[in-house]
Amino acid sequence: MSSTTRRVALLCALTAAAALLPAAAPGAAAPLPALRFGPCPDSVPKPPAPDRVECARLSVPLDWDRPRGPRLTVAVSRVPASGTPAERRGILLVNPGGPGGSGLPYAVTKRAKLPAAVRRAYDVIGFDPRGTGDSAPADCGPMGGLFDSPGADPVPAGPAAERAYLDRLRRTADDCAAGAGAALPYLSTGQTVRDMDAIRAALGAPRTHFLGVSYGSYLGAAYVARFPHRTGRMVLDSVVGPEDWYDFDVRQSRALLRQRDVFFAWAGAHPERFGLGAGADAVRGAYARARDGLAARPVAGFGPAEFDRSVYRALGRTERWAGLADGLRGYLRDGTPDGLRPAAPFDSPASRTYEAANRIVKCADGPAPTPRRILADLRRTRRLDPRPVLTGMEASVCAYWHHRPARRTPLGGPGSPPLLLVASAHDPVTPVAGAHALRRLLPGSRLVTLENDYSHGVFASRGNACVDDTAAAYLVDGTVPPADVRCAGPGLPDVR
């Protein structure tokens, strides 16, 4: 299907949805019906009995400021609370991050890891934010060659490579404009938080309790800014700071360099296990040989872009470090990158939707960089290391975006109730400085830091009792710690 055909199909679907609904009074949204739950799509796993999951769809305006215009549907899932009526605390919306992550199955997968008291207290509500999963999934077509295999080297070196890099960004912006059409400005965080409040209203809940991880923390902070009077208990985990998305991406790229140095030292301390040499410098050399070799001669569609994506994924979770080290050794020994390949293909339908939604949301949320600044930051980063990991620099494409938002997404505010922020001290994906900055916009909130930890995703993820008990007491009983909390972390991973 061509991009033009996709755009026409999306607009027709949105217009048809609007025609099926009763007209609203001028300036007012059409009344929201109660959600009608039923079976879920196959993408949603079933929880073990006696728990159950059920799904529904909610019609919302494409543009909440034009409630009589086209509409789209948001996919919603629910796992009911397992406790008694006296234990019940309401609904707990959850979001796994992104932007672009599908939240429909997350109600099941994240709930399974939550403390028992939280599972007993809350209906856990998952949803696909607009533009993701089953909620008007975004489509950017070829995205300037992003899904080519092997992809172009994502680290430009020299004027010709820099011009080609900017050209790919421009073509990606053009592809997203063609694919999303008139919906391009409305697949945004600001519109999604209004969808969240519509879910709350459709469920008959007076407050939105929320657990958001990574981009989910940004989503929660944006909800607080828009609906402080409807905000309940919120746990914002692995916090994205209150800055423009491009600034965040640059900060993340520098944090990844620091994390990779830690990885080099860790692998180099165990030469008998990983076979990459003794010491950080030896492992750095092995890494350089692997990347340079794949850049010169990709193997079965696996080149420098695919290599960097694998490294990006591995650096964010220490339990993946051994697999990265083994994959490097395997390539250097046998010439095959199979140990570095991800299990799911990068060009799968779900991945295409994620990558499209990620960029559309980021570019809808605030200011864009200039091409001049992008090149200056690339050169500065390459002076720090000639082989940086730039996989997370998605907001660079906003330099050529076809829609420029009038303002950045507001986050937090003086009217918010106390929230609980959670962060890993050395998370390279959402560096802890962002949590400190956001907390300053959330009066009375507390920060729980997992010290001596190097992973992304903390609450009900790292198995740390100090973190999990603090967050559970807050969600279930409303217990706000008297001060910030520091929990002892696990340190670097054991070698087995």
C-alpha cells in the first residue's frame, strides 16, 4: 500500500467514525459511553487463573479542541483487582514507555510483577496510546531507508556522510507526513493525556492512579499538568526529564558512552569468561574491530546500524551485558553476528509502528533542532568517541518536520499532589538528572533512587525490596516517604 493510499484510508476511517457518532454541542465533546469489555486480541497474553483480562475500545476526538471533528479509537485492556471490596483503591493506568510502546498487553505483563498488595488493590488498565498498537497505528512507510538491511552507518564521518545523514532525516520527515497526513499534529502527548482522562471518565473513576515507565513518566507528568485535580497516586519510574526531546536524546547519547565504558571495564575484568582481552582497553579494541568489520563488510544484512541497535538495547539492562560480550566474541572468532541479532526482526509490523510513533510523538511535543545544531552535536559527540551509539537520536528528524507545535508539552505544576519518582543511579537510557529536574516541578513529591544500579526500569523490575515496598506502600496506603529514599542496589552483574 502506498503512503498516499494509507493517508486516504486513515482519513476515511476517521471521517466515518465521526459520522457514526451523535453531534456534540458546539465547543463540547460528545458524551463518552461506558466501556464495553470483551475478548482481547491475540497480542494480549492471558494471565493465570483466576485472574482474567478483558478489552474494549473507546472513541475519542482526533483533536480534543475540535470535538465535532474526526475521531479515532483507543484500545483499552483491564485486569480486575484480585482483592476484596475493602482493599480496592480504584484504577491503575499503566504505560511501558516509548514513545511508541504498546500498552495493551502491559496490563498483564507488568501486573504479574507488581507486589501482591497492589494487584489486590487496583484494576490494572492498559491502553495503546494513539498512534501505537491497535489505536490508529502510525505509519511512516520506508522512513527514509530506516528499515533497509543493512542500514546506512548511523554515525556520519565527514561532509559527504553528514549531508547523507541530513538527507535521510529529511526523507523520513517526508515519509511521516505522507503516512500520517492530517493526523500528524494530533498523535501527541498532549492529546494522549486527554485520552487517558477519557478512559478514567468512561470507567467511572474519580481519580487517575498511574504507573508510567520511561516515556510513561513523561506522560504522567503531562497528565498532572493538564488534570491536577484528577490526579491520584502516580509512580513515575525511570524518569524522562522536563526538557525538549532533542536535548534529552543528546544527553542520553553521552550517558550511553559512559555506560559503555563501564561495560568495557566489566568485560575486561573477566577475560577468561568473555575472551575479549584483559582490561577495558582490550575490550574497547575488540568492540572497535567488530564494528569496523561489520561497517566494511556487513554479514547477511547485519551492518553498523544493526550493530549499534543491538548495543543500544544491551547497554540499558545489565542482564544483557553477557550476551553482548558473547556476541562480540562470536563475531570476532567465527565472522558471524548471529549472537548479536535480536530475536524479532527490525522491520516487523510492530517495530515499524513503534519507530513511526516514536518520531511523530517527539516532533509533536515541542521545539525542533536546526540542522546546524544537529551537525555540531554529532561532531562534538564524535570528539568524545569516534564510535558513539546514536540509535536513540530520534528527535533529530524534527528539524525537517512538516508540523511545528506552538509550544512544548507542559509537565508537572504547583497543583499536583505528591507523586513518587523512581530512578536507577546509573541508568543510561533515562539519566537520573532528569528525575531530579522533574521533581522540582512536583511539589511534595519524593525520589526513590536505586544506588549502585545500571539498568533502565526499576519498580517491580529489579527485584529490589526497598524500592518495591516503598512504592507499594504509596500506591496502596498513600504513604509518602518523609524524605527522598536511597536503596542499596545490586552493583554490576555477576559473571557465570
